Amino acid sequence: MCKVAVTILGVSALVLGGLAAPALGKPKPPAKPMYYVQVMDALADKGVPESIKPEAKSQLEEALRARPEVVLAGTAVSAQDEATLVADLKKRKLKGLALSVRVLELSEEIKPPPEGKKSRVLQISARVSIFGSTIPAAGLAIGGDGQSRVGFEVGKNILPGDRAEATRSALSQSLTQAVDQAITKLSTPAVVPKPEKRRKKP
């Protein structure tokens, strides 16, 4: 069994393939679809391999697909001209969004074996940012950031499959975090400060 050490925002966990303990309390009712999302091509910052962009886009789609509030383009609403699409979304009470991910950092480090272990650790760090606009385009509509670090126990020679799996896991963790943050922002009503009342002069 492959062991994966996962660290997200300073919280570490060792994933051994077991099942997590069920949460206490009554389960919340499933959220209704609220957002129709078109996923655009991914971007990569300087120093990040261009070859990672297809995987980053794929992991963004997976993170969005896991959210019950999201309907991905092509799964419920067909791709139509914008005017017809906007009318269709209004009828379905869905807010249209076009999203992309920018991979800000993707780094690799080989760590020596932990105490009492023989295997080295392949450590992959990922940092991402998602952004997008409304459909029809009306400026910036959404944003979210995420970062993660995962470690795979590896032998003397690192197999391409091990590196690919560790990279996929790091992107998945960071994008799940970024999507959660973005959906929370979208779902939180904007607070408009009340104007201060002018004091009457004595």
C-alpha cells in the first residue's frame, strides 16, 4: 500500500487508504445547483512547466464536479450562443461563470528517509489561484487560492508514475481548497455599510 503524507495549510495527515470516521450530527440536505461553470484553459506562471496545464484544468473540473452547487458546461446545459445560453440559465436560475486556474508554483524536493524508515520521500508543493468572470462577461466574478504539499515514499529510483501521482494529488488538494474558498465567497452576501447619519449642529 502506498503511503501519502499530505500537508495542507500546516495540517498534516497520513493517508493509508482507510475510511474516515463519520461526522456526528444530522447530515445537511444536499445543496441545489446554483452555478453553471465553463472551465477555460489553464495558465502557468514563469518557472512552472507548460506541460502541467492540461492536468491543472482536469483537476479544476474534478474539484468543481464534487460541488453540488455547480453544473459543469456540457453536463446539463448545452453549449449554445450566448444570448440563448443566458436565457436558458435565467430560466434554470443558474449564475453563469467562466473559470480558469493559474498554477503559481509547482516544485519538487527529495527528502531523506524519516527516522526509522528506509524509503526517501518525494515531496511535491503546489500553489494555485482560480479566477473568472460572469456569463455574459461583466468583469471579475470569482477568485480563490489554494496550496498543498504532498509526500510519497519512494525507492532509490523515482518512477514516472510516482511523480505523476504525487503531482496530481498536490494539484487536487490545492484546487479543492481554492474552489471551496471561491464558492464560500460567492455564497456569502455582500455587506453594504450603512451611511452615517449626520449629526445636527447644536
